[in-house]
Amino acid sequence: MVGAFSFGGGLSMIAFIQEQVVNNYHWLTQREFIDGLALGQFSPGPILMVAAYIGYKLAGVMGAIVAAIAIFLPSFILMLSILPVFERARKVIWAKATMKGIGPALIGVLTVSLFHLAPYALPDPIAITLLIGTVVALLAWRIGAIKLVLAGTLVGVLRSRLLSVPGIKAMV
């Protein structure tokens, strides 16, 4: 259903998926959803992988397969059905106006989704500091995204290991 009723690519589906799986059906917690979203970023087609992750959490491997097909198939069929008339439709004035209006609406949906996810993705001052450091490193020093992901992974592992030490956990 998400694949059939969303527009603008995978990122536009995040808010809709989150609303359904976290808020309506309570299949995942916000933290689990964020984790699935983060895991999906390591693969091509991250939103497809989020769907597979949710399916796997609910019904194992078969659930992952069904969810991946269900998120992809409706939009694939829709695109195949409109391709023959796509060139003609692009030249129609109201279709052009519609396409221009969808861009800002999509940015709005993504912004709302970001604000809904932020408290769960940035639960503490360490995570916020890591985000700011990553953005600075990416924009100011032009450090590659893969290096930053690996550095973030290292920081996360070290942090979890340090917090498992009894004396340090009491200090934080």
C-alpha cells in the first residue's frame, strides 16, 4: 500500500511507514524503526530494506520477502502502466503545475518526518554532539560519508562498551 500511495521516491515513504508500523499498528518501537532505517542506509534501496526489516521482525524470512515485494510491486506496476503516455502527459499544462507543486509538498513531508524521528535518533547529548561533528566534518572538511559512517560506528561501539563498565555507567 505504501508503494502505491507515495510519491517522490523512497524518502517520501518514511513518514507513512513510520506512522503505520510505529503509531497505528505498534509493530515496532520508535527505536527499532530508527535502527531499521539506519541499517537500510548500508544497502542499495534503503527504503526497500526497511520494509524487509519490518517484515523480518514480524514474520521472519518469509515476512521480509513479502514486505520487500509489497513495497516495490505497486509502484513498479504503476510506472509500467503510465510509461506509454508519460511523454504526452509531461507536456500538459496542469500536469506541469502538479509536478511543480509536488516538490515543495514532498519537502514538507520530509521535514515533518525528520522532526518526528529526531527525538529518537538523537536521544542524548552524545548523539547530538556526534551529529553536529559529522555535519561539520562532512561540510567543512569534506570528509567522505563512508569514513564518517565507520567513525560513527566506532564511537557507538566504544560508547556501548564503556557504558557496560559499572563505574563508568554511574558517572554518566
